[in-house]
Amino acid sequence: MKQFLSVNDVADPMELVQKALACKKSPFDDPCGVHKTLGLLFFSPSLRTRMSSQVAAQNLGMNVITMNVQNEGWPLELNENVIMDGAESEHIKEAAKVLSQYCDIIGIRSFAEMVSYEADATDQLIKQFAKYSLNPVVSLESTLLHPLQSLSDLMTIESHKKVRRPKVVMTWAPHPKALPQAVANSFAQWMNRCNVDFTITNPPGLDLPSQFTQKAAVIHDQDEALEEADFVYAKSWSAGSTYGKPMKGFESWMITSKKMDLTNKAYFMHCLPVRRNVVVQDEVLDSPSSLILEQANNRTFAAQAVLKSLI
Amino acid sequence: MKQFLSVNDVADPMELVQKALACKKSPFDDPCGVHKTLGLLFFSPSLRTRMSSQVAAQNLGMNVITMNVQNEGWPLELNENVIMDGAESEHIKEAAKVLSQYCDIIGIRSFAEMVSYEADATDQLIKQFAKYSLNPVVSLESTLLHPLQSLSDLMTIESHKKVRRPKVVMTWAPHPKALPQAVANSFAQWMNRCNVDFTITNPPGLDLPSQFTQKAAVIHDQDEALEEADFVYAKSWSAGSTYGKPMKGFESWMITSKKMDLTNKAYFMHCLPVRRNVVVQDEVLDSPSSLILEQANNRTFAAQAVLKSLI
Amino acid sequence: MKQFLSVNDVADPMELVQKALACKKSPFDDPCGVHKTLGLLFFSPSLRTRMSSQVAAQNLGMNVITMNVQNEGWPLELNENVIMDGAESEHIKEAAKVLSQYCDIIGIRSFAEMVSYEADATDQLIKQFAKYSLNPVVSLESTLLHPLQSLSDLMTIESHKKVRRPKVVMTWAPHPKALPQAVANSFAQWMNRCNVDFTITNPPGLDLPSQFTQKAAVIHDQDEALEEADFVYAKSWSAGSTYGKPMKGFESWMITSKKMDLTNKAYFMHCLPVRRNVVVQDEVLDSPSSLILEQANNRTFAAQAVLKSLI
């Protein structure tokens, strides 16, 4: 593996899942990171990703350097052939090359601006950084994708599936804010590479880009989609002509225990942070079938498997 | 010890002091923290606590992850059964459980809002976090208490006392701002568990809550209180009906060398940061009887003893 | 070496360069920093310095604690005998003593306020900190000087010079903002201690303070200065009666490939971050004679040599 920006960088997703589950079993077995440095660059806030990536690296014996670029650094110029007399004081060309000289692996967290899908869809920051970096780049969530989250999700499904080919339903959920597509796009991409029966359900007009959903069934009737589900993955996202605008009037899409009754005693999944009683009812979140804590915990070992593969 | 939120979590304070003094003597003797991670969550600024806790953990071989939650994370919901459609994007229930999966011990620094004593007195953030955390929580100063500071103070007194039962006087001090009670409440709690003759002196109307001062003598005449003191501990705090409001007209409560003359050649103590020539005169602070640097230095070994007890 | 605030703290600059080049060759050879802590205090943003200093310390086995004093701490009082009833909540006397108890070496990054040269020229923050610190202080760039950058620059020149005594030309460059003199003053100071033919060129009225330039030739005709240069070091700075004000109308001072043709096939140098097509043309920056990445990479080993010398 040369970089980890999406599932497309992974030859065999299930092999990576097994590697991650092995890390979970014996986290300190392989100090392959000694005398190596992981640089973590955050262009937006992060809690789980920040902590789990650090623990993952330290489990391997790596040193970790964390930078909050927004308040500890300065704005970067992303365009070529520019006369840089504005606010940007450094070109990403220099920033990427210089920082990758200091770090053996670089993790980058960017975030959608949520104004125009066309602008966000370029995913320019991480792509440009990876282009100029002299060392491997790992996505800690980009504008469009969140592969470390998806790898953790897949580990979780693999650990709990009761049939060879479980039905996995990703459902859109209400949220007071317009949220990025990264988690949802990435989950779709990974599911499409796995042996699962994958269905997406969302209100009309909120379909995710087909480059990510591909062959997945997209159903606009949530109840129908949930039937016989083994795993229900809830997530809010913004899409289509309302991109960047909060969606009102879709409260009925919240996952309730009544809706979970439509499923095949499905497990509930969410990437966190989650808005209680907006995205999902307390009683679903606090039930034994909720896998949210395990998903979060798996983040460490997903990151550890990726770092191992890159070292 | 299962957590460290106050002296009430400590079976024998003097035993913990001896443990801390032993750490000070040989800081690198016991690498019991190898492959363990300390997470430090700051909800308010910190200098001494931040640095001393990191050094303490590293002395034990622990990894440390520091998070400034206010600018690197997001606001947490503290109440139960809430429809989370406001500013808070994550419930403390998830945050505490998730972060404590990543960290073997979690330190938390919260801070009083200084608007209403009733609101601050709930000390909700650290209590809720400790309730949901899957691993031990250490107070790095909460709204009401600062036990790591008190343990350092007690180490300092123990190292310098000339009689078996010294007289320790904690005196209120002037300050341009209304300050929290955490250091003062906590110092009172610890003194009440020790073999010292403990007196508190403050202007009328500024008595600390009796749940913390308990059996301590509270005297409103500073000169009378200082008589025969072996240790003078100065600290400003806000209390009573003026809670949250700066106190003007109490400049005469500043500790001067003339006031120190009333004592039994007492040592001067303060937790820092200190306002020179407002709380205490330069000549007292810079005199050989000032213990402020030793108090600050002891913070490392107080934290180290607590971490050792929790591992 | 007792501290590293300028070249004046260095007995033999070329010996330090050799030490740094040896660190570059074998970074992990000498774990002399085990059980030692480097504290990095940032009073202004930093990317290269922050990362390279951490890597340097970790190469030696040191622990590193980073503090962004502006958002994680509080303002410090720098003056003596003050009644501290204003915004500053701690005197540098206590801050320096306390923090240096926690850290074996302290690095400090301050920054010019760019309002009055007289005020900036006192370089008060780092000088006061070094005065009160109980342990060695390293400049990570002060108001007036940036010695770690200069040491990296000298390493780079030493690695590429083709004659015993190369001609080194430092040229002023246009920039949309008024910039500090730290890099330029420091480069001049170090060049004056080396066996190079050193020339400075800048528009009239922008001469650097003579205490730093000393015996160096200062030429106001850029083309004349560039003749026969082996190394061209571009940097913008503010000086003289326009101190703190952006300079308009000096676009012709940008380094172009046409100007590089005047030299003796000179290498191009810059400390970064650099404004492309304002300070220097893309084609110069991206040419094989550009040493900017090597300068940045050498920062790690410059810092490592300094830390080794101080331990």
C-alpha cells in the first residue's frame, strides 16, 4: 500500500480487516514504528480520529507530532502558477514536501466547506498534499471520504455477522446541520467491495453521488429498506440541490426501536458523534444491539493496520 | 484508588505524600506505565498542570495524549433524555466511554463559569465524565476542587514543618478578578484530613462552603489569624452573595513582609499564577521563606504518585 | 554551550555545522536525551520549527511537551516591580522558573509586533525568560534573531559550496506584508563568523541594523550585488523609517531566472514560507539549483546538534 486515501488504495479489504483484528488482539506485538514519526495535520476539529490515530502509532512504537494547522499554522495556497500576494502565505507544494521530510507518514484531516458540492467534490487539499508529499499520506477524513471509519465499520460487521452475506442498510438520518458525505460515501465504497447485501435508503433528492454508491440498491422508502436488515447504519448527509442546507421536516427518518422491529434483530451502527433523539432514539443507542462503542474502539486498530501496511 | 476527584478518594493522604516524595527522589525507578496511555482533556487554559502531568506520566513510561477540547473538539451535552438539536454535537455519555476506551487514565480540567455558585457547585462535567468513563478519571482541577494542587501543597508542608503539628493559615487575598474556589476548597479538605492546626481567614461574607471547611477555624481578622502561623497560604476566591463579582476595597488583605512579621517566621505558599503586589508583595515572594517554586515542582511528583496508584 | 539565543553563544560555528551534519548521517546514534524533556513554548504560529524541533528531540530519545501559550496559557508580565492588576496574570519570573523545573531544555518562539523597531529591538520575552530560567533556553526565533534557521542555512552552504570562500548574497525581496528582521539579522551574524564573501543588497532606506551586518558589504544596486554570486539568499524584511509598513513599488526586486543569470550559476536559498511569484519566480524555485527543501530538512539536524550540545 502506497497511500490510504480510499478503498481504492487497498488490494484486499478483507485481508486488511484481518490485519486490524490481529492488531486488536495483540496491540504491542510488532514495534515496527520505532524511530519513525507520524505527523497528524488537522484542518478541522477531531476527537476520535485524533486520539485513536495517536494510540495506534504509539502501539507500533512510532513518535507522533500533532498540528492544528488552523490555529498553529497558516493558510495554504492550493492553486498553481499564482502570484501569492493574498492571505495564503505558503504553497501546498512546499508545505507538503517540507512536512513529509520530517514525517515518515502524514495523516491529514480536511473537511467539506458545505457551500457548493462541485467545490467540495474536488477534494483538493488532500489530493494536492498527497501529490507533493514525499512520504505516504493517510486520510483522517477528507471532504469526500473517511476510509479509516469505514475500515473500523467493516471490522465491526465482520465480528458480529451471523450469516455469510448479511444485509447491511445505510439509512439517511435527520440532523440540525447540513453534514458532509464523507462517512456515507466511504461506507458505500467499502460495502461495494465486500460480500454483503448492501442497501441505501434516503429521502428523494438526497441520493449520494453514483460514483460511490455504484451497484448499491437505493430505496426511498425507509421501512421497506429496513426489512430483514442485519445491520442498520444511520448517518446524516447533505446532497443534491439542497447541498449545504439543513433539511427540515424529515424527523420521521429518526431510527426508533419501532423501526428496528422491522429488521432481522439488526445491530445498530453510527460513526459518532451522534445527536441523541434526533438521529436515533436513546433506547436504540443504549440497547445491547448498539455497536457504536465497538466501532469507535476499532478505530485504533484500523489505523494501526494501515500504518503497519505503509511502514 | 479507583479515581482521583478529591481527597475522599484517598484512603491515607500521608501515605500518598510519602509515595510522592519517593517519586521525587527516584523519578524513573518504576516504568509501570509502559504501553499505557494518559489522556489529558483541557476545557480551560493550563500551564503548570499541563506540563507537570505530562512529565509525571512520561517518568512512568506512559504515552500522553493532550486535547484542548474547546478549540480542537466540540461542545458536549451533559443532560439526560435531551433532544440534541442545539449546539452540543455529542453527549458526554459517548464522549466519556469512547475516550476512555483509548486511554488507560483520563485527566480532566474544567473550570467554574463564575456566574452562579449553585450552577458551579454541581461540578457536573467531571462528575458526569467519571460516571460514564470506563477507566479511572483524575481531576486536573474541577469547578470546585483541585486535589493535585493540594497534594503538592501537603508534600511541601511535610518537607518543611519544624513541629509535629504546625499552624497552617489559609488567607483570602485581593485579586482584580473573581476567582474560583477550587484551590481553597481543596486545600481545606486536605488540611482537615491532616495533623495540622488549620485556620482560615477571610473578610466577612467570603466564607467558603462549610462542606469543605468543616471543623476549620474561620477568623475574619487577618492579623489575629496570622499569629504564630508556621505556614501562610494566600489565595483569592469568590463566595457568598458577591460570587462572580470582583471585590474592591480589600487591598489591605495583601500579604506584606510586615504581616509575615506577625507569624512564627512562617513559610509563604501560593499555588501560582500569582499577581505580584496585589496578592503578595515582591519582597515576600522573593524571600527565602517563599515555597512557591517547590510547590510547583512537587506537582510533577504528586501527579506521578496518583498515576502509579491508579495503574 | 549554556544557551542558544544567537551565534554569540557558539564557540565555533563550523564545529557545530559538522556536528549537525553528523546527526544527519546517523540520527539515532546517540540517545543522550533519554529521561530528559524538551519544552516548546510558542507565542506565535510555527510549522517547520515546531515539527523539526520535535523530531530532533525524539531522535535523541527526549520527551517533548509543546505549549501554544497564546491559546493554551495566559499573558505574561515582563516588567519588574509592577502592581499586577491588569491583564497579565503571571510574571515571567515565575513562569520561567516553574516551566524550567519541568523541562531540561526550553525552546521559545516569540515574534516581532512590527509596530516600533525600538520596542521589538529589546527582544524582551526571550531575554527575560532566559534570565530567569533554571535550565538552558533555545531560541525558536525571537523578535530579532533566528539562529536555528541560520545554522541550517550554513549546513546547506557548507554541503554545496564549490570554492573555499564562496560569494553569498542576501537580497531583500518584495512581500505583501511588513516582515520581521529575525532571519536576515541572524543570517548576517552567522555569515560574519564564517569564511565567506558576504554581501547584502536592499533598497535604500531598508538597511538592517549595523550591530548585525557589521563588516558586510551593503549594496543598493541588486544587479551589481548578484554578480558572481555562488549563493543567493532571498528574504523580505522591514527596516528604518518604514518599519512595520508594507513596501509597495519594489516588485522589480523579485528574484527571476534572468537575475539568476547574473550570478555564477548560484544556488537559490529561502527559509520558507515563501510567496511564489512575489519573492521569487516559480521557475527559480522549482529549478535544480533551489536548495529550499534541503534548508528545511537541515532544520531537524541543526536543532539536534544544538540539543546535544546543551544536554
